[in-house]
Amino acid sequence: MIRDATPQDRSRIRAIQLAALDEPWPELLDPAIEGPPIVLVTTATPDSTADGSTTEPGAARRPGDEPVGYAVAIPEGDCAYLAEFAVAAGYRRSGRGSALMDALCRRLADEGFEALRLTVKMGDEVARSFYDSQGFRVRSLLPHHYESGDGLQLVRSL
């Protein structure tokens, strides 16, 4: 299931953040979960919607409904910035990341955003492959953007 993050998810999201990201942004999570950034989580709980979709708009957190992935999107005019996107190691390559990205893009489009942009390390072929499969295209090179080297700005129309 995909739902909005709650303050009770904070410690699990932080654990995913620290394990999954080479250069995490720990200071982002506390204010993000409280809003206005959009923070969605994908959980280990199976889909439970009547129409078979994986997203329950406004769904509440249920017992045992632990996040296994998350996305943080920050509104910036008519474009949103995907500040962080991560799925826990044991849940990768199972479609959860794609479902989470689809849900995020639908939500952003419904809220009037025209595009979603993000940054990725130049040499991160796994992330690049995923984002390419999700319709993102290179917008610009970002020299020395990361502590470990150059980055790319990618963008996707919504």
C-alpha cells in the first residue's frame, strides 16, 4: 500500500534513508513529514483497495503497516523537486519503487504540478536506469554537486 507518511513513520524512514542513500539528508525528514513537502511511503502491507490499485488516498497508518520505501517531493512553483527516493534493500526490484513513483507523479499532477525534477550521481547506473524507465530525461550536468563527484539533473513531465 502507498500512503502519506505520518510522524510515527519517522524512525523507519530514517533507517531506510541511512541504509539506502550514499549521501542522505537527515535534516530533511523532520520538517518534511510535518509538511508542506509531500512524503509518501510504500509499505509491506499488501494492497487493500477495492479497485486493486496500490494507493489509498488519505489512507491512515495501520498496525504493522511499516514503510519499506519513501519519496520526499518539495513543491517549487509549477515543478516539484524529488529530494529523496529510497526503497529498503529487501524490497527492491519488486515493483514497489515503480508503484511509489507512479503514485507520487499522479499526486503531483492532481495538485497542478507540471514536472518533477531530481538529481542523481553521474555514475549511479542503477538509479539512472530506474529513472530512465520512469520517463525522466537529462536536463543538465551538475559539476561537483555531490561530495563524491558530479551529478545530473533529470526531469519528467507530469
